[in-house]
Amino acid sequence: MAQAFKAFLKLPTTKVGILTAIVFQLIFTVVWMTGYSGMTDRVDRLNIAIVNEDQALGGTIVDQLKQNLPVGVKTDMSLADAQDMLQQRKVQMIVQIPSDFSSKAKSQDTASIHYFVNESNPVMIKNMMTSIADGITSSVNKQAVTNGMAGVLASQAKLPEAAAQNAASALSQRVVSDVQSVNTVQGMNNQMVPMMMVLASYVGAMIMGQNFQISSKAMGARFGRWPRMAVRLIVTAASSVVVSLVGTSLVAAFGGQMAHGFIALWAFQALFLLTFMFVAQMFLFLFDMAGMLFNILVLSVQLVSSGAMMPRELLPDFYQAIGRIFPATYAVEGLMDTLFGGTGVGQSALALTLIFLAALALIVISTALRRDKAPVSPVVAAAEA
């Protein structure tokens, strides 16, 4: 047993396995702890759009919201313009003050503030915006009660006590929230689909690339670098179509939400999966098996910077910048549009295509710089067999 123990520890694969486990702990801890540090201090990077259609109290309300809200405020736009920005995720919520707000707040009617929230975002966005909407309604309600009560007492100061009590009761709640969700997400299971698909796709691409690298090296004595590269990339491209079909089919089988249909989701997953596969194999072409360490690092960075779990607007500047380089960011944005609804995947698809072409270029360059082993003739190979 002791000799077997020593022999096992001497094997390079054993040492690499232990080192990989340690590297996983190191990379994920450093990246996640620095990536999510201070997120609550950057809430002001989120934005809401205020559409004021009321010419009386509306201006005062907008001024107060600008001063008191913890997020950025965009004003002076129509509802249609604000809805376009909401779809593009340039704002996280729309606050609409309707034209009849002041008249209803001063009468016996209940005034409403309309809120529009795009659920095709990390779940944290919906929770934060709903909380902000409640705070806005509560603040405006207090102001409306004060103004309404003052008006009633000024005009009806001689009312009997019972009538005054009825008036006070009617003024207890002058403003209510009317929250309308855009691109509604049907349940937490659907909310987690973008992160699940990105995580499964990149980890699968990593493991597949590792095995393809071993297979390619095993063929090194019989085939040149160019045939091996060509076959490897062709098999990779074909695999992306098959694997994405399996992934999309499973999402559909478990009742996954597909705002743009099965074919659209399959096509987009095939694109970002192909990009993931080429990026993962790019590191292996460049650094051989040591490229797996780069893949582990890239996986961790992408999970933090892609916006699959937390809003990218709340991340440190470094992670926001690096997220624009790697494909997971565009995979998440496109998946949210494809699964839940949005402006479409055109920009995301273009970014993924550019990253794919860059990875392909680096693969070709690294292959050109590598030397072939001396090939073994079929006669010699047969004799050795």
C-alpha cells in the first residue's frame, strides 16, 4: 500500500489534479470577492426615467425625487422614448406621473403613479426597483395628503366633526402604485436559465477542449498540425450545433420560457456555444494543457462580469470593462432577449461573431508557429502495431 501511495503521488496527473483543485479555490475566491465588493456603494449607476405629464404637482415631485433617490434620474422625455430605453436596459424603471395626477390628488379620488419594470434583467433589478417604487409612492403620498388636507380644511373649516373625520379618512391614502412589468419572467427557474446555460456551456466547452487537446496530441506522430487543426475545428463546429440542440430541447422540455421561439433560442445558443468552444480551445492551442488554468480564470471572471447573477452596473469598473471582452456578457444579454423578450439579439450576435473570429485567428496563428513532429509512415506504424 505504501509503495502504491508513493507511486500514485509521483504521477504528473495526480499533482495536476491537486493543483487544479487549489487553483479553483484561489481564482474563484479572489475574483468573486473583488468583483462583488462594494456593490451597494454603486447603486447610483442604476437609472430610472421619470415621465412627467402633470403640469401642477409633477414638477415639484420630480425635483424631490432627483434630490432623494439613490439612483440616477433621467427626465425630459416622452413615455415612448423611455420605453425604448427600458427595452435597451439603459434605464431600469420608468416612473410615469399621469396628466390627471394633481386633480385626483386634490379630490376624493385616488391618484396613481405608474411604474414600468423590465424583468428581462438580473432578478436583483426587479427587487431593487420594486423597493424604490414603494418608497416613491410613500413619499409622494405624504406630500399629497398634506396638500389635500390643507385644501379641505381651508375650504371646509366649518364642517361638523363627523364630516371632518370623513374628509380626513378619505385623505389617508391619496396615491397608490401601479406597477407594470415588461417582459415578465415566469418564475425563478426561468430567471436562472441564462446563468445555467452560460455556466453549462462554458464548462462543457472547457472539458471538451481538454479532451480534444489530448486526442490531437495522440495523433501528432501520424498527422501534421494543419490537418489536425482543421479536423478539430470542424468537429467543434458540428458539436456546437448538436450540443445546443440538446440544451435548448431540455429547456423546452422543462417548460422554459421562450419569447422568440425554439428555433431562435437554438440558433443563438449554437452561436455563443461555438464562440465559447473556440475561446476555450484558443487557450489550449496557445499554451497546451496549461491553457486550462486560463480557462478556469476566464470562467470565474465571466460569471462575475456577465450580468447573469448581479447587474453589471454595480460591478467595479475593471469588471465592467473586462466583461466587454469575453463572450458570456453578450450570451447573457442575448439570452434574456430571446427567453424573456427585448430588442433582439443583433448586437449580441455581432459581438459574439467578432470574438469568435478573433479566437479563430489566434488558433491559426498559434498553429502556424508550431512545429510538426516527424510523421510516422503507415508501414512503420503497422509494423509497430
